[in-house]
Amino acid sequence: MPILRLALAQTNPRLGDFSRNSLQIVNTTLEAYAQGADVVAFGEMVLTGYPIEDLANRPDFLHQSRQALELVAEQIANAGAGSIPVIVGFAHGPITDHHESSHSPSAIAYNSAAILHDGRIIGIYNKHHLPNYSVFDEYRIFRPGTDAVVVHVAGADVALAICEDIWREGGPVAAIAEAKPSLLLVLNGSPFEREKDEVRLPLVQRRAEQVNAPVAYLNLVGGQDDLVFDGGSFVTNKSGKLLARAHQFVEQTLYVDVDVTESTSHGSQIGPGVVVVEAGSGSPLRATRSQLTVEIAEQLEMNEQIWDALVLGLRDYAEKNGFSSVILGLSGGIDSAVCAALAVDALGSDRVFGVSMPSNYSSDHSRSDADDLAQRLGINIRTEAIASLVEPVESQLHLDGVAAENLQARIRGIILMGLSNAEGHLVLTTGNKTEIAVGYSTIYGDSVGGFAPIRDVPKTLVWELARWRNEHARKKGLTPPIPENSITKPPSAELRPGQIDQDSLPEYDVLDAILDLYITEHRSAQDIVARGFDDAMVKRVISLVDRAEWKRRQGAIGPKISQMAFGRDRRLPVTFTRN
């Protein structure tokens, strides 16, 4: 049986940065060539970055994508590595004049995989349209209706699939199974979600048994707006046994030698909807290449996965958008403490700036806990008291009650945004998912900011992550970053004397349980009450969630870690009749 050496490039593309992405593809291919790889593969839409959203409708963007792909093929060949096939995910659309209007109906893109060989694009697999159907003739293009493309290389048949191909029963996988491939290669841009790994591996194992061939599952890594791609690419044998796995949340080229069956392809088609692309005899270094050490990276414990996803999402958002530093309010509470610790892990202590903004109602421990946090993290902290700023506005407008409470939060927001404008920091807003769900925040106050690191993290999980992060530090012999008092004291906005969150909200463990049933599981009020929750409480919580949609629409984005993140997965009408 042939031994096929795969180079699976788990990379972190920058959306729209064709120069950088192209250079990484070329350099990684040259390294893989030196390692004697027979096939080099990159993730879903790696050339463009992913997801491209409405850029799929721009002819100029699609034109750049195609030009970049052609140049990559030429550069690889000119560097002497053109003899091995390179599989590249990209956005593919019709050739247009790049000066054409961006509103042109011809600007339609596919989620595609290109096969590069000998300086040319020898095949383009247009699987999923983004978002509409089109027909385009150039190169060798396989449109929807083609269930799979097989790359014939080094005596083996490598079948290609793109992301959701393997999630659907029948269809492409069934056609691939009939074609009897030597290996199934799946290009993915699969975002991180809690517990998702418990679904991915078993799914791929089933597909390996179904096609009776090894499967290589290649994923992107990195943050893109509110999505975090977690890597963790892996390869199984035809029985589903794990052969190799890359690390999570880091860029890495995973090399693996796979025993595969010899090719059964003859001509250009080997089954209904399956076509073959000839891509040569593999690496010219096959005879001299050394044996590989198989790597099976351990899966991280779940809280570490979540923490690393939040860190990566924050780091990439700041750096890909050109921010050299971040700033946030430090109240001494758990939310701001966790956000500050995430920021330090993401960017380093010298790039994180904290602001303590005490009011007349701020407790001594809030100030001391904020100072303690800053010292533990080694970050810059300044104090900007708000009483002298609040008083004239409060007096002139004759504000009291909730209006006066919210004014304090809005003055704090003004301070943070003012410092951001003056010094160029990205403002982090520190609200958690529970608060955002029920609208427990002040619009234009504590909700101001450009990025929300814990937007998709329920309050109970915030505490859990804080304890995990401190224990993680202890195991390494380091100072726990989060003050114990910030974890154990009752949470409070401190907008009036003696205020705590539970004055107006249920206990957080109860509240989070109700929210999970309503938001994630789509349960009705009757279903939730049947689970043992108080009827009046459930109805009040649901009402708070529904009525806070207008706030959520104006909130900053943050890393998605759940199956049901606000904004990305769940949007309600702002205006509707609630019975």
C-alpha cells in the first residue's frame, strides 16, 4: 500500500489580507516540500479569510481572490515546489472587471477548494455558493452537482470535501464512499463551541467507516470578529482510530504518514458526481525522506479550552484591527477582574490599562480589590473619581432613583471613551452573558466599548473560570491573578448604598439555569416551570430577556463560545407583542 505524507497547515488567516495569507501559503508549502510531503492542504477559505459575509457580493474582492490564487501557484512553482499538489480554500467567483459596481448581480461567490500543481490551477471545486448560484467557465471547475473531486497523486485517490459536506447524511459522503477513495480530506473553518469536540471526532470516525478510508480533518485557527477557530486538526484511519492531532488555538503544520489503498480511478470520472484531477506522482523527495514522529496532542480540559478561546479571540480582534493596547474599568468585581486577566494573557501586562472610577457609594474593598488585581497582573492603573463629574449633571437635571444610578455608569463610560480617544486604546466592556441577557447594564454606560471578552460567558461560568485561572497559576508556581475577595464577595454595581445584584435578580445559579433553558434549549415558560422553577420568576426573567433586545443590538461583539450566542445565533425582533 502507498504511504501518503500529508502536510495539514492549520493557519490563522487575516480576512482580506491577500498578501499576508498568500505569503504564508507559499512559505508553508516550501517547508512541506522540504519535508517530502505528497499533499499540502490549507483550511476553508484560507486565502481570503473566513467568513467573508457580504464581501461575497463584491466583484473587486472576488477578483483579488482569483488573482492572488494564480500568483500563489506561480510563486510555489518558481520556488521549485510545484511538483506537489497544494489544496487551498478560497472564495471563488466570476471574472469581472474589478472597477465594476459592487452592486453587480454577477458578484456571486462559492466556498471553494483549488488544486494547485506545476504553477497552475488544475481544478476548482465549487461546493457551497456564497450566497447564490452562478455558472463560470475557466480552468477546470466542478460546480454544485459535482459531489466530490478526487485528486490522484502518488498512486492514491484523495477525495476533497468542504466543511458541511461531512455533516449531512447521504449526498457527498455517499458519492465519495462509492468512489472508494484512498483518503478523504476535509477543509474546515469550524468555530469553537463548548463541547463541540465531543461531536467532531465521533462524526469523523463515522465518516471514516462509511467511506472505508482514512479521514484528514483540517481546521482553521484564530479569531475573526466574534468567532474563534480552535484548530485541533486530526487524522483517523479507516476504522476511526486517531492517528494524529494538532494542538488547539495555535498555528501548526501537522505532518502525518498515512497508509492508504492504491488508486482505483480510471479516466476523469470514477462514480456518479465524482471527478478526478491528475496531480502527479507526489514528492520527488519520497525516497530520501526520514520517518516522522507521530503527534497526538492532548485535548485541553474544558475550562482551559474556554479560557484559551477567549484569549485568542481578544488578541486577534485587537491586533487584526490595529490596537496596540486595551483599557477597561476596574471595579474590584469578578467580571472586570476576569476581563483584565484575559487581556493580560492575550496581550501582555504592558498593553493593558485599568481605570478605577470610584463614586460616593464605592466600598473600600472595591478600590483595594482593584489595586490588588492590578498589582497581581502588573498592569497600569489610574484612579478617576466620578463624584465631582456626576454632581453638576445630577443637580442640573434633578435626577434621582434609577436615572441617578445610570448617570454614574454613563460618566464612567465617558471617561473610558475619552481616554480611548486620547490614547488610542481599545475599550473592553466587561458585561457577562447573564447580564446582557436580562438587560442588567446601563446603555452608554458600563456597556460602552469596542469588544466584550465575556459577552457569551454566563455569570456562573465567570466564577468557574476565575477559580480555574487561579489554580492554573498555582500549579505553575505563579501568583494567582484574581483576588480571592473578587471571587467570593457578593456582586454589586454599587450605584446606591448597600446595593447587591440579588436585590433585583434571582440567585445567579437559578437565573443561569432558566436562561439556558429559554435561550439555548428554546423552552417555553410552561416547560421551564415544569422543571421546578417558580412561575412568577420564570415569566419575569423571560420578559427581561425579550425586552433587552434593543440593548443587545447596540452592544459590542465578543467571542462566541456557546451554541446560542447573542447576535450571531439568536436575534429577536425589537418590536413585537409579548403575550
